[in-house]
Amino acid sequence: MNSQLYLMRHGLPEGGQKLRGKTDDPLCSEGKLQMQKSASELDVDIVFSSPLKRCAEFALEFSQSKKIQFISNDKVAEIDFGDWDGKPYSELFKHRNSQAEQYLSDPWNNSIPNGESLKDFSNRVNTALIDILSKHKGKKILIVTHSGVIRQMIANVLNIKSPNANCQQKIKINYASIVKFSIFTDTTNTHFINLEL
């Protein structure tokens, strides 16, 4: 059975350049326009969304305009950056070889103070992906989410495991961009996923 999966990153949020995980800033007006333009020709059957405002507000509005089901899903929320959450990049990367810089260069072997480990985040996102695909076989699915979640799903499809996960940071996911997957699910419920660029 064939399915289509669209992963859409939220648009530009309010609040300037900072590390957003659980920080719940809404979209700015430009961000809303970015998402409206990006989704204008999407034809999907169901919409999943991170519960954070920068994703959920648009996703709910989009689903209502298309008269399709909307599901908020905590498992596709961005990673929890703990003590760093909501801090400006200028503060986090002020000093050379800062803890944040070390984390970004090797996220599997460096931790976020009071935050979510990359292992836990990876497991959460991959579980969400398999669960959504298993329950909605043959559907055209939109997930409105975050760059970290999209990178993790791409890494899962490409079979990128630790300790090479820092290469995920090299995957650029622009605001309101869409990544498409085509999925074939066989009779044993095994998913064969192809990334479409």
C-alpha cells in the first residue's frame, strides 16, 4: 500500500534569533505568509502537528479550511533544550568552544543541561513516524513540525545512526519548506520509505 508523507517546517516565529525547543513563540506575520504560500497546493487527507503555537495554529487553520482531520501530537514537538531553551544564539555561542558549540559538534556524546538527550529525542521521533505510518496506510499525510524533527526523520530514512548524527546539522531546512516521502507498506507492516527532493 502506498502513502505520501509531507513534513512541513513552521514559518518564521516572533522573538528574533534564539534557540527554540519548548519555547512557545507564535509565528510573525511573515511566517504565516510563508506557510500559506508553501501549503497552497498541498492535497492531503490528514494533518498532524507539534502542539507548539508556531506549528499548531497554522496546522489547525489549514485542516479546517480543507475540512480534514487535525491531530496534535507531542511526539513531533522540537527537542527540549533545557537550560538553553529560549536563549539568544549570541549568548549561547558567545565564547569559543562553549558547551552549546560542543553539543552541536557532537550531539550524541554531549548533553543539554536539564534537556532532552539526542537518544531520547531520536527514539521519540522515530516512534511517532512508525506509529503515524502504521495507522494511516494509503493516506496523504501532512506533519507540521520543526527542523530538528524533520532532520531526525530524514536521518531515520537514510539510516544515519550515532555517532555520525552531527551530519544532520548540515541538512538545511528552511522556514515553511516541505520535504516529501513516498512510502510503501507491505503485508508484514514493514515500511519502505523513499525521500523525494
